[in-house]
Amino acid sequence: MASRIENLFIKLKNSPRYRWFIMANVSVGTFMSTLDSSIVNVALPTLSTQLHSDLSVVQWVVSAYLLTISSLLPVFGRVADLIGRKKVFSFGFILFTLGSVLCGLSTNIWFLVGTRIVQAIGASMLMSNSSAIITANFPPQERGRALGLTGTVVALGNLSGPAIGGLLIGFTSWRSIFYVNLPIGIIGYLAAQMVLPEDQPQRGNEKFDTLGAILFTVGMVSLLFALNNGQDLGWTSVYILMGLLLGIILLGWFLRWETRVTHPMIDVSLFRNRPFLMGNLSGFISFVVLFMNTMLMPFYLQHILNYQPSQVGLMMSAFPIVMAFVAPISGHISDRIGPVILTTSGLTVTALGLFYLTSVTDTSTVWQILPGPLLMGLGSSLFQSPNNSSVMSSVPKPKLGLAGGLNALVRNLGMVVGIALSVTLFENRQAAALHGIAQATAAQQTSAFLSAYHTVLFVGGVLSLFGAFISLNRKGYALAKD
């Protein structure tokens, strides 16, 4: 048996398509980890009911996952540089799979949040190394194509979560959205052991930036904790003010430290590159506005229209289906005409989708709702691949892995901020609509929900147009020199 496995490994390594087997393994880890960023969204109403938690608490099932990833992406990226990417990536599969099983066994909301953090640590090991592994194993003439495919896998993973989750919950239970990772994680780990080449970690005098890692992690956790709990605890609460102040001070200290340390955890000089900066800013905004709707739409479909989770999954599958068809085409077109027109148009179309959804009511039919997700799917398809190509092509090739990690960090921050902003704004507007009403009727509660939901969508549309303006000013590719 061992000899057969060894022979298979030798055949793989000698195959002219070996690099694409590496790509497939990386794609499995990337898709699985990004899928779980959003697959829980559609389960939130069910979790809220079965685990007896309100929206402000149950949102932590999503937020804790994204917050942990955002805090640890640069850390594990740097750790992998020092001890080897294969080791970190492979262990990421193990930890992610273990966390998934524990999530499925949860019996209360805070145990679920805690096990989501375990799952997220594994996901950050996978996500922080995917671009670097691709960069190391693909020749320059194929690297852009491979990174573009990775970006498409990331977007599909993030945006197909609600659809897949809705179908799984509808036909089984909410626990299935975690148990489904068990066979995938095991296969991914075994494939990583067989397929991924042994990489040589960096030697010499390079040291891990321990102070930078502590400053970044604690600062990010403090800031995002404050943003996620501001509405619930009150923006003038001492805990929220301390979180905001501590986060700003530590992240400011981190940026200053990174410009002085010999071997920084993050090379902040990349952000002096205009296309890189504008691409990441517009990418950040795109994920903010997408998750503002992704967070709240399942509640609208289940609580207001009384759809079943499987129906919600089918409704929200419109987004990833459109993206699967259009994203490769937009990536191909961007190679010919550049990213500016496509990325700017994409964010504009996304804004139109959000503005359209401000017209939905408690009697809207499927066909009246569907144009909104379709427009948003089209807009995201036009934006994601060209933006990813623009960002990655604007940095020197030796820094492609680092740039990919920063791109992933910005993307996850966008998701966290989108969730925090949507929940905060929604609960604020809903409370304002019900102010002075002692016992709200069902009709009044529905009206308050719709009013708050429409406000969130409108703000998201305005932000998307702002992102389009930023994207318009990226000044093209500005290809970096080696």
C-alpha cells in the first residue's frame, strides 16, 4: 500500500500538469474556508430560534469567524515563511475539520461561537498561504491566470455560502453545514500530503515579528469588537470607547513599528502603490456592501415572507450562479481592455441591485425580488476578477504572495465591517421606528423591519457608488517591474 502511494506521488510530480494538481488542492482549502465565512448566514434565523438567542448575539457566529481570520492572516503568513507553507497549510485542514465537527456538536450559542474560533484559526492557515503556494509553483506566464482562478474560487466560496447552507438546512438540519466539511477536510489534508511539494523555509537571521503580531492581533480584535457591539452596548459605553481607543492606538503603533523593524510582518510600503491601494480600497467596499445584504436578506425571506431555509437557499443561489458564468468572461475581457471600466461598472451595477431591493415589501413575489440578487451577482462578476488581476499585477513578482495575503485580509475586513454596519444600522432604525410603541402589532413590527432593511440597502448602494468612484481613479494596471 505504501509503495503504491509513493508511486502515485512520483507520477504526480512528474506529470506536466503537476502544478494544476497543486492548484486543485489549494482551491479546495480556499473554497472550504471562504465558504464558511457566509454559509452560516442563512442559518442565523434557525440558530436564533433553536439556541434561544437574539440577532445581536447570534451574529457572533459569523463575526467571530471573520474577526479571528482577519486578526491571524498576516501572522500565519509570516509563520509559514519561517517554518514552511506545506506544514502550515496541511495543519490548517486538520484544525478546520476539527473545529467544524465541534461546531456541529454545539448545544448552546457560546459554545458554537468558541468552536467557530477554532475553525477560523484553521481557515486562516489555509487562506494565508494559498496565493503564496500558487506563486511559488506557477511560472510567470501562467501566474496571473492561476491567481485569477484563485480569486474566482474565493468569491464563489464567499457568495455561494447562503445558497448551499439554505439547501443543507432545508433538507437536513443546521448541523449539516458544519459536518459537510468532515470528508472534504480529510481529503484535502491527504491530498496536501501527497501533492504539495516540500518547500524550504527561510533560514538565516530572519526572526518572527512577535511585537508586530501582538500589536496587530490585539488591536484588530479590540477595534472589531467595538464595531460589532456598539449598537448593543451603546456607542458611549465605556467598553466600546475603550475598544475603539485601544484598537486605534495599537494599530497605529503597529504601522509605525512595521516601518522600522528589519523583518516586518506586513510590508506597508505596498500601499504606496496607487493601483494596489485603490484596488484594495474598492475591494474592501465591495465586500462591505455585499455582506450588508447577505447578512439581512435571510431574515427578510424567512421572517417576513415565511420562506423555508431550502427556499432561501434557492433564492440566494442566483448570485453565485451568475458569478460562475460571468466572472471568467470578465477576467478574459479585462486582459484586453484593462480593469478600470469593468470594476467601475461592476460596483455601479451592484449599487443598482441594492437600490432595487429597497422596493421589496411583505407581499413581494420571487420574481419581484430576484432582479436584485441577479444585478448584484452581475456587478460582483464584473468587479472581482479584474480587480484581483489589477491588484496582483501592480506589485513586483517577489511580493505576489504577500500581496495576496494582504488582499485576503482586506477582503475579510470588508465582510466584518459589512456585518457590523448592517446590524448596527438595522437595529438602530428598527428601534427608531418602534419608539414609543409599548406593544407593537405584527403589522408594526413588519413595517419597522422593512423600513430598517431598506435603509441598510440604500446606504449600501451609496457606498457601492463611492467604491466605483475610487475604482475609476486606480489609473489602470501600472504593471510592476520584477
